[in-house]
Amino acid sequence: MRVLHLITGLGVGGAEEQLRLLLRHLPRHGVRGEVVALTGSGAVAEGIRADGTRVTELGMRGNRDLAALPRLVRLVRAGRYDVVHTHLYRACVYGRIAARAAGVRAVVATEHSLGDRVLEGRPLTPGVRALYLATERLGSTTVAVSDTVAARLRGWGVPAHRLCTVPNGIDAARFRFDPAVRVRVRARLGLPPEAFVVAGVGRLVAGKRFETLVDAVAGVPGARLLLAGDGPERAALRARAGARGAADRVRLLGECPGGAVGEREEGAAPCVPEVLAAADLFVSPSPEEAFGLAVLEALAAGLPVLYAACPAVTDLPAGQAPGARRVPPTADGLGDALRAAYAAHTAATSATAPTATPPATGFRAAGPRRLPVPGAVAHYDIARCAERLARVYASVLGRRPGPGGPGTYGSEAPGTEAPGTQAAGGRREPPPPARTAPGAHSPTSPLTTR
């Protein structure tokens, strides 16, 4: 099966890194992929090419560059792809139109970053929603990365039978804690071994609310902040840290690639696994998230986590991520939680009580040791997610997933056939109300009730 992935751009970002991971794992299910980036490429494009996947840059100049559409149609038609899979808003709008014009009827779109009030960090407007819905009808299936996003899309008016949930995946091995990496990265960044270091990861846009994290860290004199990411709010965040007397304790690292330790060039910013290795606590202050992949990465690194919103955790039964604690998305609420974590860290690293944790905090500090990796991380293993996605492709093509191996689409257990395919025993099953990939779960699955 040949799949063309259309994505808006390939700079460092959650959706872009997720695509790279999927491209590594889909071939074992008989899915060969190519990538077209509507705008320019970036660090993730270089990584995808290094992995052996072809990347083409369309050279689109902006959202209203309609001249790019005929070029995209010709490219899709020439490729004779079985499936076109679009990622991110602009690629979904243009890609669905181009695929239909090129004669490709199997069109899958993944909605990576939809909040209640924002889409990909930008405010939602009636026009944005109307254009999305108009082109959504041209596709076969819309994939939500969480049940939370699926519910939002249904609220927009996307029919339930056109939706399925295939969550983001994580390669946990990339984030496994290594004490030697911690020592090396701290030394390179000038961080004392005993310092209490807080980490945040994400694009520096207003919707991520990193200003509340800067304020909270500024209110804890012994705390330091490593913020991995870039964006239009960078200068404002730097100025805010300075105004609160914390300029020397807040480090804006810029764009940090998500690759494994050792992939970055010498002298470049540390990669995300290195940032997490250097930290004692991870904080995600964003009040709206589509999934919360950065939280999972921190949990995979054994870090305790404070988060304002994370469907990856809250869509699961309670107890799957005991190291993660939900906090109010305010400077006061986050500040109180950060002070409690700092107190726990101080007690745990003191000479008189090396392993103590103040009972009032209900929080265990990581220090140079780490918490056990929770079950939530294994639940979102990238290999499982790639298999689920391969089954979605098979479903929209009307194919029955095979028993595994080259040219097939993953292993099949009794009762888990793709929608509308033949069940064990020769009886043809009708499609379910929602187009949910076998192995994925629908928005009404018992997994989501708490």
C-alpha cells in the first residue's frame, strides 16, 4: 500500500515528529509512505530523509496561495497513491481538494491540534470552522488523536460515522533516563548538580500559557526553568522573566529537536530527551491540549509531572499515570504546586533526610533518580498506534487486515476485523456507527469513563 502524507510544514513540532515516528513503523504493516510539505522543510524533514523516506517541498507561500493547488493535484495524480493522508489544518484543506481532483478517493485526515477555542495555537473563527467542515466532506475518515478531540469534532458537526480515534504514539526508549546524560547536559548548561530544575516543552505561542510557568518559577527563588521551544512569544517571555527578577533562572533554549540523544549536531540546543534528563519536574501549563504528548514523554523519562490539561492521561482510567498531577491553569495554582514540589525535592536531597517526602505535599521529587515509567506510556506505544493506523487505511480501501508480515496490515484477533469486512466464520459484519480502527477505541469506549 502506498500512502502520501501531506503536512503543512516540517519544522520541529509535535505533529511533525509524530509523522516521522509513524513513517518508521508503518512499513512493517506493508505501508510505504512519501511526504509532501506544503511550505518549506525543516529539521524534521531532514530526519525523515535520513530515515530513507522521500520528502517533497511544494513551496506554498501562504494560506491563500491558490496557485499551489494545481501543482499539488499533478503531484498526487502522478504518484498513483492508494491513500492520501493529510496532517494539520492547511494540509487538510488543500490536500482533500487535491486528492479528490487527482482521483484518489481514500483520503484520511488526522486532527492533531484542536482545542475548544484554538486550532494549532491560533484562535478559532467561524470562517476557519466553515472551511474545515466544507472540505471534511471530501475525505473518507477523520482521525482524532484523542477522544477529547473526537468529541470536539462531533460538536462541530462532523458525523460520528466519519470519525475514529487513533492516539498519538511514543517511542519510550528515546526518553529512558540516563544519569550520565543528566550530568553532561547540566554541565553544558551551567546548572549545579543539586539545582531544582523545571522543564517545559512546546511552541512558544499564547495558547500554551508559558507565562504562567515563568511567573511560578520566578516565585520560587531556588527553582530554575528550561523551556524547550520557539515561537512568537519568546521575546515576551524573556522580558517577563527579567521583570520578575528571574532572568538568570529562566533559560529559553529555542527549537529543540525531538530525536534521540546523540542525533543533534555539536553546539546545537539539547534535544528534548536531554532536556528531560536534566530536569527534576515537568510542567505543562496549557489549559487546552489535543493530546499532551510532551507529558507522556516526561513520564517516559521518569519525571513527576504537573499539567493543566492532558487528554492522553485523562482519557484513560484513573491510576495509569500516578506521577502526573492536574493543577489549575493559573499562576497561583501552578505556583502553589511548584512550591510543594520544590519542598519535596529539597527534603529528598537533603543530607539529613535523603529519601524523605513531606507527607503534606503528596508529591515525590525525581532528583537524580526517577519514578517508575507508568502504564500510560506503554498504552501509547508507537508500534501499536502505527498498527491501528494501518488498519484505518485498510478499512477506507475496503481491504481486510491481514495476519501480519509484508503486504498485510497487521495481526487480526477474532472480533477485531476492520469495519465492513468479513468476520471469522464467513459472516459479513456491517460497519459500526463510528469508523473506529480495530485496536483503537471509540469516543464512547469504557476506557474513557472515570
